[in-house]
Amino acid sequence: MLTDLRYALRLLARSPRFTALTVLVLAGGLAVAIFTFSFLYTALLRPLPLPGGSEIVRVQQKLNGSTRSLDAADVALMRPAVRTLAGMGAYTSRTFVAGEADRGHVVSATVTEWNIFEVTGTRPLLGRGLSPDDHLPGAQPVIVLAHRTWEALFGGDPQILDRAIILNGTRTRIVGVMPAGYAFPVATDGWAPMEAELLAPAGAGVSFVNLYGRLAAGTTAEETQAELDGLLLRARSTYDADSEPGQHVSTAVRTFPMAQFDGDGPMLLIVLNLLAALILLLACINVTNLLLARANERAREVAVRMALGASPARLIMQSMWESVLLCLFGGALAIALAAWSLDFINVWAHRNMPGNLAFWWVWQLEPASLVAAGVFITITMAVLAGVVASRTMEARFTSVLRDAGARSGAR
């Protein structure tokens, strides 16, 4: 095996332009496939970077196939009977103006229940999170700041706790700062307690919220959705059982990354990975043509070695080693290109869209990406090695020897 490996290396070193062209073509196709998988894995498949992030789900309502927020009145009726969620809470978004109206800063905050930090298993960097008392009527308005808001508006001042700021004309006390990179549920500048009227509205159709929750131990998202579907239908039957016949109402229980794409995530994964696979296939076809041309040039050499008693298995292994080495070199270059591309996208996106990115969108070469790269390289290696080996054994050796290399050496 070592002899065959050294022989393949000598062949590649003897044709540096052929080797460089083949490696570059392979690296291009593999890099596209690895980059596409890594990009989509971060955006759609990777669990939230939180303790037990894979168990945290988002609950929305589906009405005739369209996803929307849940009626807060339905949530109030459903909440006592939920058993498949170990913790849950309601949230919505709201825009505040911090400071005076003519020179204030816009703060996009999440208005939520107090247990949001407990459900996500994250402690504040400074101060405290929200508490049940913050929801009580007449309680002093408070806010917990996101790390980037703390740095942008207050320069990372460690003495920020208990300072009062003006939000929409109301004095609001800063009670905490969350760690860097935390912006649950998606992207937010801060967290304010939800008013009691939203938690227990006077009637249906007054306010709408989304739900976050953590799956109970041993429970799947499908089981949670089945339970919530029944509870939602029961809640709605209390006030409009027959008012909207023909409408199909259900819930959608998904991970936050999947919920961001409103059910189109699986299709996006299939289409973009299929396009990347087609580009890789095109690269493989081009490399196969180069290797077959090289095999034609060496047909006379193979015929002579066969006539001298070389075994077919030995010839096949030698021809396959060349393909294996080309795939390894191309794969290593492809991984480096994909890693550089992911780092470039990550830096560019966070520099130009700092407030519009989901907090889990941090692109880098993940262990799952390396596993996928290994799969892509192995498949490419098997295809190229198989094609070249079969071409080697299909040569008509007697005809090649008689031909004196006139046709066998043609590209």
C-alpha cells in the first residue's frame, strides 16, 4: 500500500498543472456543498445556544394554513391544562423610544412573562431578571437590557443598575443586563414585563401573543402540538363554536430556527442543498473527464504492465490511489475555503445588520459541518475512484499494444 501511495504521489508530482487544475475543480464543488450545508445548519438545524436549547420551542396558531399569533384569551384558558411543557410563557414585541422624543434612541424590546430567563436557563450578567411582582398593577416599570444595548447606549457602565431611564415618556428602572449574545426569543434590545391585561384579557380578539416553552422530559414536539391543538379547540368553543364554520384552527410547535421560516425551512433545506449537490456533481463530471483523459494517455503503460504479469487488483488500487489523493487535497482546500466564507459572512452580517439577526445566527465551521464534509469527500472519492478503476480494467490491452499508442494516447 505504501508503495502504491508513493507511486501515485510521483504521478501527481510529474504533472503539476493537471494536479493543480483537478484539485481546484474539486475544491470548488466541495466548498459550495460544505458552505451551503454549514450555512443552513446554523440558520435552521443547530439547537439554540442555550442550556437544553433543543427542547425550547415556539408555539403559534395556524388558521387555514396561515401562521399567526395566539389570542391571549385562548392562552389564558389553555395554560392551566398544559402538561407537555415544563415551562411556558407569552411574549410579544414593542418599540420604545429611550430618552426625549426629539433625540431619543429606538429600542425594540420583548414584552414578556417573568420566567423567560428561567425557561431558557440563562442568568443575567448584572442585576436580576424579571420577577412575578413586576406584572402586578401599579408596579414600577422595569427593563432588563440586552448586552449590546447596554454597550451602545450606556458604554457598558457597570453602575447602570437601578438607574432610571425614560421609555415612551415613562420613568423605567434598569434592573439587569443579560450576557453577550443572548437575545431570546429572536433578536431584542431588552425585556419588559407583560401587563396584567395581556396575561388575562377581558375578552377574545383584544390582544395576541406568541408562546415560548420547554418540552417536558420525554415529550416530543408532536405530542405537545397534539395536546395544544385539543386545548385550543376547547378554548375557542367557549366563545365562537359556530361563528366561523369552515375554518381550520390548530397550533404550530416548532424550534425557534424553524419557526423563523414559517414552515418553509424543510423546503429551503432541500432546494439549496440540492443545488449545491448539482454543483458538486458538475465538478465531479469535469474531474472524471480529466482523469479519464489521463487514463487514456496511460493505457499503453497499463497494457505493458498487464502483459508482464501485474495483477488487475494491483492496477486498480494504484489507479484509485491517485483519485483518493486528489480528493483529499481538494477536500482540505474546500474545508479551508468554506471556513473562510462562513467567517466572512458572519463578520459582514453582524457589522451591517446588528439588530436584525437572530441571536443564534453565528456562522462558523461546526463539528456537524466537518462530518458533512467527510461524507461529501468520501462520496466524491468513491465515485471518481470507481469510474477510473472501471476504465482501467475495460481497456482492450491487445489492441492497445498493437496500436503503438497512436489512438490510446489521444485526449
